[in-house]
Amino acid sequence: MTFETKTLDLLPEALEILESGFSDLPEFQPSVDVDSIRNVLNEVAFRMKDNYPYQHPNYIGQMLKPPHPVARLAYMLSLWINPNNHAFDGGRASSAMEKEAVAQIADMFGWRKHLGHLCSGGTMANLEALWISSRLRPNRKILASQQAHYTHSRICGVLNIPFESVSVDSMARMKVSSIKEALDKGDVGTIVVTIGTTATGSIDPLPEILELQSYYGFRIHADSAYGGYFILADNLGPQTRTVYDMLNQVDSIVIDPHKHGLQPYGCGCVIFKDPSVGAFYKHDSPYTYFTSSEMHLGEISLECSRPGSSAVALWATQRLLPMVRGGAFARDLENCRTAALTFFDRIKSDPRFLTGLNPELDIIVWTIRAGKASEASRLNDAVFEASAAANLHLAKANLPKELFEGCWGNFNWDQDYITCLRSVLMKPESLEWINGIWATFSETVDRVLHESGS
């Protein structure tokens, strides 16, 4: 059994409490065909079996983390109301819970004063941040790393904002020299600092970028969709810790609670340090804003109808697991990083593999040792497939040779990239499973190498 189901017993009691809030209404029972629903639901269950086991500790592939049981239950519970957090008319309680939950996230970054809200995910959150940047720095360029998420260049295309990517160093961080070259052109309005790149978990050099900001006067947007919550972890490297300690100095931050925040999809969050940017959102509606003189969430977001259920689930999770250093939530993040470091150390000390980038968070990349890039890529593809057949699920990443040229000696780069193996150890339980994970992986590699004659 890999699904947690014990907490489902809590739902009827909570539903009774919720229903009692509407006891003064005339009796009403919706008509429901239970047998027909059962048939369709079972069909859904059969269809959903065609998935990788994202919930299991042996799934260490992509950025897929199961929501916390309290988030699942709170989300389900709220669906009997199905609130809409566009306006208080559609979600009074859930709108208040969203404001409280977002304030707690802002407080995690050291912002008491802020403007922010939830949205459908990191893409929409980043779109809003870059849209605000374009209003504050019109006709100015957005600068981001070559390893930044592709959403930034795509968003700039949608919003018709000039965009430029800059090269990275051997740790997949933005090169400060390349940033300065771009800034000297005089047309940069905003720099996107990635706090945990998707491929490698790398952290851009925020201290140096803040120094440049004092001279050039651009805005800084932190895309911490993946890595933001690691601000609570106490086992980061010194250089990484310094970046997190300076995050409160940026202008806007994006974080995805549906990643390390233990939430169902989709739940993203955008926060601005200066609340006055809300003036760019403000609009009048002839039909939605009548029940409160206070600003509605729909007046400070580009999205209109938004699921109040996401806010309820996030509020419940943060109520159960406060986002403080040294707390249970933070310790789970530290276990994720420890699991990644443990796995990486075993790979690094094994002659069958080549490594490069030391993990800054809980993402690791490596390759099977081979004479040339094309052969290593082929072997990595084979290990990826064979591991999945053994119920150990990894991921892959195509990475440029510039990340590894300086550390792999006479490696033959017969192509400009290498398909690396990649793992995201974002389940704290993976630390307890690491010996079994390593045993399965090691046996799989031996079998692939034997079959390939390597």
C-alpha cells in the first residue's frame, strides 16, 4: 500500500461542522445517482493507474511531490462550497485565509509589508511579476539566465517585452561578467534571479547582482518557484545561505506551494515588496465588488475566477506546519537535501560515474562514465529506462558541455550537450530509503554496462 487513506475518516466529522454553518436554510438534498457515479469513479481509478508512482519514495525523478494529507482533506472539504477567490462575494472565508497564508509566506522572506496573492502556478506568478516590471520600467529589457525556466522568455514574448538570456558559469549560475556586459548597453529594466533552477537546482549570485543594482538601478525579480522554501533549511552551503539571507532585498518573489509547499496543483504565489504596485491592477467591475469596502483579491491579480480551495488547503497546511526555521516543515526540507547529498556523495565516489555541479538544494545531476558525450548520453538513456523497469524512477536533463568542460579532463565532446541523469529528492522519506534506492540503482547500472559491453 502506497496511498495514505487513514485520514479520510476525518472528513465526515469536518463536513458535519461545515454543514452546521448553514442549518438555518430550508432543507435541500441534491439528487445524486450514486451507482452511476460509482461506475464512472471506478473507471477513473482504472485510467489513473497509468501513471508513474509519484507518491512513492522510489520516485526521485521530476518535481512531483504529493500534497500533505491535511491539504488534500481541506481542499476536498472546501469543494462542498467551491469558493471563488476573485471577490468576497464568491469566497469570504477562503479570501481571508488566502490573505493570511500569503502574509505568512511573505513573512518567511522577511516582508511585513507586501502585496501578494495566489495564482495557478509559477508561470502565471512570473507573468504578473514581469508585467509589473514592464509597467515600472517600460520598454526595458528583461534579463535572465540561460538556465532560467523557459517560461520567462515565453512570457516576454506574450507581453511583448524585450528579453535576453545571459551565459552561466560551471555551477549553472548567471555569470556576473555577462550580466555587466548586458547592463552596459543601458536597456535592462529587470533581472530575473533564479533561486533553484529546474535542471540543476542552482542559485544565481544575488549578492553580486544587488551590488550592480545599486549602480545601474534595475529591478530584481526572484523566481524561487522551486527553491524558495529552502530559506527555512539549516543545512545549506555558506554561499547559498548568503543568497537566501539577502532575498528580502529583491523587488518581487515567486514561489510555488504546489512544489515544496505540499499543495495540490495549481497553487503559485507572487509577492511584491512595494504594495503600491497594486495601482496597476486596480479596475472597476459593474457586478463583483459590492459586499466590502476592502480591496478584493480580484483587484490585485490578473486572473479573475480563482479556486478558493487552493487557499483553504494552503492555510490548513501552514496552520499544521508553521513555516519557521527549526520546525517540522523545515526539518523535512533538510531531510530532502541530506538525501540528495548522500546520494550524490555515493555517485561521486564511484568510478562508474562522472559528476560536476555540487548540489545546492536537493537536485543532483550526473552521468555514466564514458569516452565521449554521445556514448554517455546513450548509456544514461538506457539506465533511465532500466531503472524505471526496476521501479526506481529517475529523470534526465540535456545540459551544455560548458558546464562540465573544466572538470572532466580529456572527455571527448563529440556533441555540444550531454543527456545527464537527474534526480529530484524532494520527498523527506527518501532519506530513509536511500540505501535501497542506491542498491537498486547500482544493480541496474551494472546490468546496463554489462549488456552494452562497457
